Amino acid sequence: MPETLPACPLCSCEYTYEMGDLLVCPECAHEWAVQIDSDAFGDTPRIVKDSVGNVLADGDTVTIAKDLRVKGSSTAIKVGTKVRNIRLVNGADGHDIDAKVDGFGPMMLKSSVVKKVL
């Protein structure tokens, strides 16, 4: 966590405060996550691999490796469904891919259930 907190990106209020992992603006109630530059701390970038060990990157196309049941839907995402233009994120509970699946809309996926299209 930086020693001096940044101003609010919405209203430029300089009186922001920490609440857990978030920064909060007391004037407009905007909450945002702290962005830490990994190179500044000597950390190596996180490498995300698919179910067979291929390294994934932003913009890749992947296919679904096993049927996935979707909460709130009566159908499942079938094996072989292509997902284009993925985005790697640090999601909760192991979900590290943000993508739009045709017929289902935007959702978070785990890298362990996808296979990169080579």
C-alpha cells in the first residue's frame, strides 16, 4: 500500500481513506482498488496456463474443455464452445479469465476449464 493515498479519480477529493483492500472517497462514496505496479516491487508477472499447460495472454481465443453448468440458466456451456478475445484478471475464487461467451454473455472463467486455440 502506498504511503500517500491518491486522490479520488471521480471528484479529485484528497481525503481518501483505506477500507480493507479498497480506497474510499468520503465526498462522493466512490470505491476503487489500489493498483500496485508489480515491477516496482520486483515481483514477476503472474503466468496463467490453460488446462493442458499452454500460457494464456490477453486477446487469445480458447475453447471450453468440459461442460459448464451456469447458475440461473437451464442450459450448460458445451465442450468445444469458442471464446474469443479473453482478458486475464485477478478474479475471486480462482476465476482468472474475463470473457464474453456467445449465447451466455459476459462471465468469469477458470483457466483450468479452457484450452488455448493454437
